[in-house]
Amino acid sequence: MPNNRYDRWRLRREALRRAETRGEVADSMEVRKALVARVRSGEITLEQAQAELARIKRGAKKAGKVTRDQALRVAVERNTDDVQALTWRGFSEF
């Protein structure tokens, strides 16, 4: 892993994007963008969107997924971009 901060940040973000494209992240950017679109269209309020996002994050473990924060943390702590480590079977310490 590179020594400078920017390269570490860039690698973590790339690992997160790969995890999101494989569908391993429950609260991915697509989910968040969809919630914002619903807020902007007036379908739901901001408070309802925040509650929905919190519900999605809580249900991530049951769905066999992880949250964006957990995906970034694993990439940092395990020094890897291998997102297979994000499954709860190998992710039980979190």
C-alpha cells in the first residue's frame, strides 16, 4: 500500500466503488441518490429519507451486506481492496 495519504485515500475509494458495483454494499451511492431524488420530488421528507437510510444500514447484516463505512474501514485495516473479506462470515469482529 502506498505511503502517502492521497494514494491510500484513492485506493480505499476504488475498493469501495468496486464493492458497490458488485452489490456488496447495502447503502451504496445508487441507494442514496435514489433517496435524494425522492426527497427532491417531494415524495418523502428529509427526515423520512434519513430514517429509511438508517433502516437500510441496520438491515445490512441480515441481507449479507455491509455499509459504506464498514467497507472503507475493512479496506484500511486489512490493507486490501479484496471485498470478499466484507462478508459477515469473515467480518465478525465488527
